[in-house]
Amino acid sequence: MAEEDTPTHQSSPLNPTAPSFTMPSASDTSTLSAANGPLPQPTLSRQEQPGKELASTNPATNVDDAGASTKVTGAQLKKLKAAEKAARRAEKVQQGDKGVVKEKQSNQAKKEEPHHKRTGSRSQALPIRRQSGLAEKPAAMLEKEDVKHVAIVSHLYPRAPKASLASAGREIHPAVLALGLQLRDYVICGGNARCVAMLLVFKKVIQSYTTPAGVALSRHLTSHLSHQISYINTARTLGVAQGNAIRWLKKLISTLDPDLAEGDAKKMLCQSIDAFIREKVVLADEVISKDAGSRIDEGDVVVTYSKSSVVEKTLKEAWQDGRRFKTIVLDSRPLFEGKNLARGLIAEGMEVEYAALGSLGDVVKDATKCVLGASAMLGNGCLQSRSGTAMVAMMCKEVARCPVMVLCESVKFTGKVALDSVVMNELGDSDALVQEDGVKVLTTLAPTVEKQQQLAKGGKKGKEDDEQEKKAKRGLEGWKEQQNLNLLSLMYDTTPSEYIDVVVCELGSLPPSAVPVVNGVHGGDE
């Protein structure tokens, strides 16, 4: 059997149809080696060699060197191949780890490199210009400034910075830019003045407006005005009178006839704005001043607070009618609007007494009437006016026992309701509360002996003493750097309806409870 199994290469010709040669199994090789002696072992190719040590030697010799008497079998060859594959995989893993580390290092180097580069040449990093302002401030300082908010009125703080020339878009009209800066700096102050100035600016916007092709004027002009309104609102929060005027104007634009020519539509809108100002502000103030002025009698002591245009007109109207009375103007920081009222009354030759709000308890004892202006009349009959008005009304009602009159146009009536001064209000500039320089008071008292000696010495020592006194008397300067100090400046307060006797408007004299009725009839804020 052994002779039949051995292949005879010399006697047998090549047969193309013969089966392919297969590797004998381990059992076949053992029988062959026992019968015919050892067979020559196949040598491994370079790709199948497990390593450099096996490349120059035969697997049979390696096994003999290891002291093994048996020859290499198919299972051993599989083990060698598996070991070779494992070695290759380990090398690939090591190379991959090195590649990841190199990528990280290259990415980090790219991040550290400056962004300004010139391609195609070796150039040095260009100097980056430092940003001025907030960019130069440390992060701790920025966090302190952001934290300087009073939690209870956090909803009143503006989300966007105040209006400026840099923050204005290209669609903002130049007249709107000028108005926004004047409102921001309190150059134009007062509900009526702000409303009239805004409507006059809208006239200029409408006159310079051109309807784009394929768009109706009634639709596009409304969106164009919305950009102007948003800029004005960022300069200073819109008042109730401004809000009512804007709603009226938008409703008027939306009801325009689409077939109306653009020039006729713009002319009609400008005429309607002039009529609104004349009826709702000018004529309304004349009617109110005549009605309220007739309530002031000879020899009265009238108390008023801050400045209101309709109050000033009422007092002048009563004085021009021949009734002689005394006016006490109360005022407070930071705007000191009462100074302008006092100047205007003195120019008419009236008897005026100007006092700070802190002296209200002493001044109000002789009062016979209290006349107050209004920023808005709320739906529940409460009055919203300049901060300090509620205190004046309460003292006049409870201490002096005198009637309290509120002069307010119907354009300032609103359906909104407020029970306190926190929900609906406006924040003023907190830095305006900081009094850097002392108030200069003119007095007839002679300086003290110590002061005279210091003035006589003068020189360097006197200047050092003055500087030390200024540091010792330092007030709210640097309040932003102090951790537990916050400044809050509320523009308005809310006066309850029980401290108001009568509300005088162009429709007549009304009790505070009738404000919602007037608001519903004339279509006010809803």
C-alpha cells in the first residue's frame, strides 16, 4: 500500500484534468515518514515568516534547536501564523497611538498659531489690535458689573444696551437717531413732550418713505415704522401715551385704501398726525387748565411735585385770571425737574416756594390744595407718576386734609392694572444718584477759627488735609466695586386711588373709579 500511495513523477505524464495537489494531514505525514523516511519540509515565504529570527532559518531547524524530536505539523504552522498576525496587530496599534498623539500636538500648535497668516511664504505673526472698552477689562470686573442687579426688579433691566449711533441699523431714519439720543440723555422729558416729539419724527419718516415695487403701502410702512419704534424703545422705555399713539397710527395705516396713491396716502397720514397732536395734547391741555384753574381760590396754598406741563399751564391760567395764591414746588433727585417749573412760575411773577422732598412734613401743614401731574392713569384708578408723588399725595390727604387733584389727558389712560411700583416701572440711571462734588451753599456765616487758620497756612499741608477730608466724606463713588452695595433708581411710583379725590381730563372731572369707563369708550390700551 505504501508503494501505491507514493507519487511517480517520471512515469506519469501531465494530466490537465487531474485534481489539484492538497497538503497531506498530520496523520498522512506520520505514515509517510515511517515508511519512506523523512520528507523535505516546505520553507516559509517572506510574507509568512513570523519575524526576523525566522527569516534566515527553516522551521524544522528551529524545532530541532529547541530540542524537539518531532517535525513541524500543520497545527504548529497555524500557531506561527497566528503569532505573526498578533505581532503585526500590536505594531499597528502602537503606530496608531503615536499618530493620535501627533495629531493632537499638531492641532494644539495650530490653535496657538495666530489667525493672520500669509500663504505661500514664511511670515511672522501679524500683531493683533487690542479691543478697547470691555475687552480690556478683566473677567472679574465684568462679572461684578453684570451682577449689579437688584433681584426684585430684575425684569426691569434692559436686555439690550441703550441706543447709540453705533448700534443703529441702516434702516433707522436720521431724525429717529437724534430723537433716541435726546430721550436717552433726558433732554426731552415728560409724557406729553416725548409723545409729541415721537409723532413729529414719524411725520418725517413717512414723508421720506418710498414704497417698494410690488408691495402695498399699508403693509410695508407698518414694518418700516416697527424698526424706528424698536430703536426709540432701546433709547428709553416707551410711555403709556407713546404706546397709545403708536397703536393709533398703526391702525390708521392698516385701514388705508390700497387703491389710494402713495402721495395722497402720505399726505393724509401727516394731516392725521397733526390733528392727533392738536386734539389729544394741545386742546386737551387747554380744557384741563381752564377746568382745574377754576378750582383754585384766592389765598390758596397749592402744593405740587416735580414738573408737569399741564400743571404749569393750570397755575399760570389761575394767576392770569386775577386769583393770588402761593405755590409750593417740591422736588427731588436725580432729575430736579421742579427747578424748571419754579423758574417758569417766577417768570410770571407768582409767589413760589421751592423745597426738597425731605421737608415735606413741614411744608405740607399749610397746604389747602394739591395739584399733581400724571404719567398714566391705570385701569384700577391708581396714578402712575414721578417717584415721590405717592408720598406727597398721602401727606396732603392724611396730614393737611386737603383735596388732591390729578391732571391727566385721556391719551394717558390705560387698561393695565398695577398694585405696586415693582411690576410696571422704568429704571433710571443709577450713576445719577452718585453725588461726586459737595453742594455749594451760600451762607452769611463766617468761617470757623480753625478754617481761617488752615486758609491762612495754605500750602501743601492744606491741600493734603483737603484730600483726606474728601476721602473721609466719600459717598457712593465706586459703588460698582463694592460687593454688597447696589443702587436702584425707579422713575415712577403708584399712588392708590383712595388718596385721589378727582381726575381732571378733557372729558371733564371724573372720580378715579371712572377711568376704566373712559378707557373703554375711547379705545385705549387693552
